[in-house]
Amino acid sequence: MNDKEIVEIDVEIIWETSDAVWVTDGFTRAWLPKSQIKLPDDVNEAAIEPGQTLTVELPAWLAEDRGLG
């Protein structure tokens, strides 16, 4: 796997802290560091709420490590 490979995953937001977002892809729940994910351009980070479903971009190694996708 290429260390720079980026994947897009649809996730539901469970909870958010200042440094990370707790998400589920419907099967797995995982904490994702905000520094490693990219939110859609039309989403304001301050407006993220639990229950919201988003498509996020993250490194493939992180998705694999957390069991997402």
C-alpha cells in the first residue's frame, strides 16, 4: 500500500472532541484524529453534529488500521 494513498469513506459522526472525531462506517467504530482527515469543502468543522453522515478523506493506512471501509 502506498503511504500517500487517500481513500474516501462514508461515516456517521458519533462524537467530536477538539482533536478527534469518533465515527462509524456502519460496522466499525473508530476515533480519527482531525489532523489526518479532510472533511468535504462544503462542511464547516464547527457545524459537525452527532448523527451527521459525511464522506471524509483519509490516508488508506489509517482506514485499514482502524478497520474502516
